[in-house]
Amino acid sequence: MTDLTDFIIHAYKTIARAMAEAGVNADLFKQPEMIPKTVKRRVSAELKRLAVLLRRLIFLMALQVELAPVKPRPGSNYFEKSEGEPEARKAVFSVLPVPAGEAPDFLRGPLIVPTRGPVPAAPLIARWEAMLDTLKHAKRRSKCLARTIQRWKAESKARPYLAPIPKTYAMPAALGIVSGALTVQLTQALRDWPPADTS
């Protein structure tokens, strides 16, 4: 496999800058209680696009990781109660695609009348912070994903399909270049994936 260190560093910096700008331009770092609905829609769309790029970057990083043999570790009891107050829940950014679930609410018809005016900013801030945290710990996340990829290959799972990212022409030039290059690099890196067991 070719050495992609320079490209990964460049892509990481470009995505990190775009992610920071998305939050800073909407003043999410000020932790507002309410934001206009138009701002929420614009930032949500930007974060959704950046999430795809971030997942692809971490996947490419995971394909570059050379894994040592797994060391056995002691088990833990999930049901054992711990002392003190429970920890506050934190939003988590999943590196793997989410499996299909129930149909979204909008397909079932309106359950409540949509509100006008400002909307709560907390969910959007939590999502932005989760993506920033994932970016901060990208090496650790890619190592965990490398173990998952190793398991997929051992189980003869089908090679992941990379769909082209829509509307790359509407992205800023730096992000559009990184987006196209990530797709090309991932396609080349997945060429040595073993064929799926169809028996």
C-alpha cells in the first residue's frame, strides 16, 4: 500500500478547518440557548456533509494502520453498580454507518405542528462537539476501526461500497478536492479486499 501520510495530514487539516468554521460562523462556541431555524438548517447540512468526509478520512486512516496481535484483557461486569453519581451522557459520533431502522417521523405525517421562530441549539452544539471530539481522537478511532475491518475481512464480508459525494461542486474548493481525492484513495486502498464468501 502506498504511503498516504501527506495526503491524510492535508485532508485532516482541511476538514478540521471547515468543521471549526461551520461552528464558529454560527456562534455555536458561545453555547446559545436558541438559534434561528435557518441557521440550524444550514449548519446541519454542512455538518452532515463534513461527517461523510470525516468518516471516509478515518476509514482511510484505519486501512493504513498495521495492527499488532490482540492482547487478552480482563473482563468487567456490566451489571456491577459503581459508587457515586452517574456520568452525564455525551453525544457520540459514529464512525460506522448506522443500520436502517424505523421509518422517519416525517413519513408518518405530522404529529405536531412545527414551531416558528428560534429552535433549541443544544442538539446541534452536541453534534458539533461530538464531531470535534472525534477529530481530536482520530488516531484512536482509526485504530479501533482497523480492528473492525480486520474482523470483517476474516468473516469474508463484502467490500464496502463508496458512493460519490453529491454536490461536490457546491463545496469550497479545498473541501471539493479533498472529497474527490478521499474517494479515489479509498477505492485504491480497498482493491486488495478479499472477495465476499457467497456460499
